[in-house]
Amino acid sequence: MAEKKVAKPVKETVDYTDDGVRISNDVICVVGALAATEVDGVYNVGSGPKGKKNIYKGVKVKLQDNSAVCDVSISVKFGENIKEVAGNVQKNVKRSIESMLGLKVNTVNVHVIGVDFEGSAGAKTAVTMK
Amino acid sequence: MKLLDRIVTLIAAILIGTLSLMALSQYVGGYIGAAGDWLYDRLMYSWVTTFLVQIAVIIVMAYLFEMTIRTGKSEGKMLKRTTETGDIFVSVGTIESFARNLAKEVEGVQEVDMRTKSGPEGLDMVLKVAAAKDAVIPELVSKLESRIKEALPAQSGFPVRSVKIHIRSAV
């Protein structure tokens, strides 16, 4: 008889509520990454190809004193104000994680690692710095 | 990848290939064996050359090891802005990509290479431009400078302190 497959254990869980709810770090990353992609001017989250498959890899979460510190890596669209886009990412990521997961977010650091020129005239490639 | 990294990687590849051939020559005949024997005769004929090859291998190995664990150097090429919510880091490469695209929008600019340094007062940029043959250079330089100084801070949020333009060639 074939053994029942057991789901791989999550790398790290965060015990963030008083009632003992535990949640995987990856889930926080996915929520943060989706929040970042919603922001106007964000081309992609993370350094991989554009898409939703592995966007959580573009977000790293650490827990410090019962609040989260997030690092979000993004590529922006050419023509957008980088500072403004990054600021909106900070706000949206913080709001989403706090409202969806109830976890206090202390800091959201945004790393702008690339720029996309698809929307601009005469250029069709995205440049990503690793 | 830095130029030095590429050179060391190339040397490593040559060294590994050479040493592999020499090792293979102990067991394989034919051309491979002959090539390995030839290399062995050239490199290992005295303790001096053997010593030099070993030193080269150790140096290359140490450099490759340093390459694999190298971290934080890219952070030195990041521009930082602190906000209430956290920090915003923008890579210099991203700023240069923006600037390059802005520069190419100026009529008469064919190609642009640039170097960027960041200081407390803003970015210092050096643009090396390949201009179009029929371009009026003083006009082009003036337009390019104002384009970079106006549009780049507006799009990136980082002030530009100086823009130096070198016309590299006319194509």
C-alpha cells in the first residue's frame, strides 16, 4: 500500500495572535507581494519573470517584537515616479498585511531593483539588476 | 559580473581544463593523452613551474570562494531614502536605465553610456554619448543636460547635482 503523501512542513511559522493562530511566513509574503503588484507603476515583484507564480519570493518578512519587518523587491514601469511608487507600495503592503492577517507591520523596506520599458516608445525590454 | 570576475573565471576554466587533461593523460591515450603529457612536460618539468601553477590554483580558488560568499557590495550601489514606513532603496542601475532612456528621447542621441556617483547633495552623472552625424553638438548637449536635470529627479525622486556630457563619437 502506497504511503500517504505528507505535505512538506513550512519553513517558518509566525505565532502572531493571542488565540494561538499560526501562519506560515510564505503566506505573509504572498499577501505582501500581491499588495505590491496592485500598486500603479509596479511592473513586477521580485527579480524573476513577470507573473504571479513566484512573486512571494520578492518579499521577505522578519518578525521583531511581535511586529513584522518586510523587505519588498520591485521593478517599476518607466515614466512612473519611483519614489511615489515605492511609497505607495509601502502603504499598500502595510495596510494589506495588517488588515488581512491582523499582524502589525512595523517597517516596509522597498528595494527598486529594475525598470521596465515595455510601455515606452522605442524600448521593449525590462532591465533588472540582481 | 565585473571584468575582474570574468578574467578570473576564464583563468579558472583554463586551469581546470589543463589539470583535467594532465590527469586524464595518466589513463587515456591518443590525442588527449598526448596533449596531457605535453602540458605535463611544460608545466611540471621543474619545481618552480609546479609551485607557480599551484599558487595560481590557490589564488583562483580563493577568489572564486570570495565571489560565492560576496554579499553587501551591491548595497553600496543602492540609493536610500527613509520614509515613515521604512526605507526605499533604488539601485543605481535602475536610475541609469531611466536616465539612458531619457537621454535617448533627445533628438540626435544614438547611444549613451553612463557612470553615476551618489553624494549627499545628489547624483553626479557622466554621460558618454554617441551623437548622430547631423546633430548640432552644443544644442544636443544643452537639451540633454536639461532633460536629465529636469526629468530624472521628477521620475526618480533623487536630485541630480551635476551632469557631464562627453561626445564620444558621431555615428
